[in-house]
Amino acid sequence: MSKLFIAGEVFHGAGTLEELKNIKGTKAVIVTGGSSMKKSGTLDKAVAYLAEAGIETQIFEGVEEDPSSETCMKGAEMIQKFQPEWIIGLGGCSAIDAAKIMWVFYEYPDADFDAMIKPFTVPVLRNKAKFIAIPSTSGTGTETTGLAVITDREKGVKYPIVSYELTPDIAIVDGEICASMPAHVTSNTGLDALTHCVEAYVSNIDNNIADALSKGGLEIVFDNLKEAVENPNNITARQNMHDASFMAGLAFNNAWLGIVHSLSHQVGALYGIPHGASNAIFLPNVIRYNAQATNRFPDLAKVIGKETAEDLAQAIETLRSEVNNQSAIKEFGISREDWDKNLDYIANNALIDPCTGFNPRVPSLDELKAIYNACYEGIVYQEAVTA
């Protein structure tokens, strides 16, 4: 028997932020990032809609990119004092992921963060509050996933906290909110959604529903990402990318991810490389690596009019270039000396990352290092490199 895990209610389409008018309760906390939601007017709209519903709102602002455990604890303290019935993550994935962990510590102030690093160990939630996710970027699908990625700054490690308890009760997928998203963020997040489609489809968990969502999301990304980057006010393209992100999130929430994410988590934590950008660098070479263990890539290639795993890898490299994303890790200004110094550390962390367990091919440490090195230089991964 399989169970489909999805946000409890999903509102999608331009203007669906207005659904906040229909929320029942008395208090809500909105967790958001820097200033983009304020500048765009989205934050004020959200507060006004909640006021129409008779809900008093407090705001926790300033969640940083790659949110830290410290920020989550600070937000939980503020939420604890206010005692809301709703916690709302509004903004990019960082704001929503941080809000999820604040939610945990609101309900369980003495919870052990280190213990929750082990998958599916988050305690039962919804004793005090429910959760609403309103994304402003079209990439992670966190609005329908049981995942929050939190960074330990001292260790330089990103931890994916995995539990279906974290799946939001309500997701509002409103493409109008994305209109102010800068081109480079649109590009990075769109390539992240693409990665989710590919990794969910070839994971070692069989799920027909995830497969259909992965194929559908992949097609939408290839059809709309370039347009969304080049013409940011095209709300149709924006909504299409937002829907694709949700579809990809729903797919991987039920089939999970692989070593592209394991590799990306480490360079994001240590070097601050944007998650979607690093995913887009690793994905083509991981396709080449995993093609030795699965025959599923041609299915995805056919969705975009191609035939083979290599065709798919090259099509992703072409799209990556068309939306102005980097093709090598070294393009982020990381010296070879610094890279070599940290290679064993990040490869070891990638090997034990929870996502590695769902990869269709079981990697060795040396194989992960070989993929890392090929992607550092921006060259094609070949099996002979590991010999």
C-alpha cells in the first residue's frame, strides 16, 4: 500500500493569495525573508486579507538565504510568546523552510535539532498550530513537501530535515507573487524544479503518480522557463512555472531525490552557491553517472523530443546556458587549492546525506569525488575517471 502525501488544501492560480480571507482563527505569524515581499506589496496584502478574516498578525522578518538553526530558534521564541493558531511561510524557500522548523520548536521548545537530522524523526505536529506556505519563487516545491533545509553555520553543513509532519496544511500557489522575482532567481529556482522532476522520476521508489507529475513538470519547465526569465511580467509563464514547481515538489515528496541534491547541499553550505545553480551544474553529469544503473532517462528525454540519457543531459546544459546559469563550480570564484582542501569533507557529507539513499545507483566516495571534480571544471563526467 502507498499513501500520497500532499498539502492539505491547494489553491493555485493568479490572485489566489486572496484565499487568506477565508482562514478561520484569531492569530497568525507570518515568517518572511528580506524586503522583497514588503516592496512588492505582497506582505501588506497578506496582512490585510488576514485582517478581513478577523485574524491578528505578527511578522517575523529577516530570514536569510540558507536559513540557520539560530534564526529558527529566534523565530520560535517570538512565536511562543504570541501563541498563534497559524504559522505562515511567505516568500522564497528559505523563509518557508525556516518557518517549518520554527513551527516544530513552537510546539516542542525542548526538541533536539540534532536528533531531527535523522529522517522522519520530527514529532507529531498540529497540537498548537497549522501551517500555510505561500511561495514567491518557483523552484523548491516546499509548499507541498515534508522537507526543510537548514544550515549549521559552524559546521558548514546543510541538513535536510525530512518528515511528512512538515507538509503544509494549505499551499497558495499564486503566480502574481513571482512577478517581482529577479531574472537570476527565476533561472536558479526554475532549474531547481527541473532537477526535482528528473531525480524524482529515477529515484529508487516506484510511484506512478510521482512519475506523471515529474514528466508533466519537466515539460512545463522546458516550455516556460526561458520566457519567465526574459519576460518577467508574463503572468501566464510565471503561473506555469509556479505550477511546475508545485508538481515537482509533490513528485519528490512521494519519491524523494538523489545525489544531485546530496552534492548541492554541501557546496551551498560551504561556499554559498545558490541551490538551483549548483543543481543545474551537477544534474547533467549525475544523469551520465546514473544512466549506468537505470534505463528511465530516455522516458524523460522523449517528453522534450529527445531520445537518450545523453540527449537529456545535453538539453539541460543548453537550457542552463539559455537562462544564463553557470556551467562549472569554479565560476563562483573557488580556487583549485580551496576546492582540493575541502573535497574529502564535502564528498563524505554528500555520501551520508539523506538524499543519497534514494539515488538509483549506490555511489562510492571516490565516485562522488570524481563527479565533484568534473563539475568543478565544467567537463563531462566519464566512468574512466574513477578507474
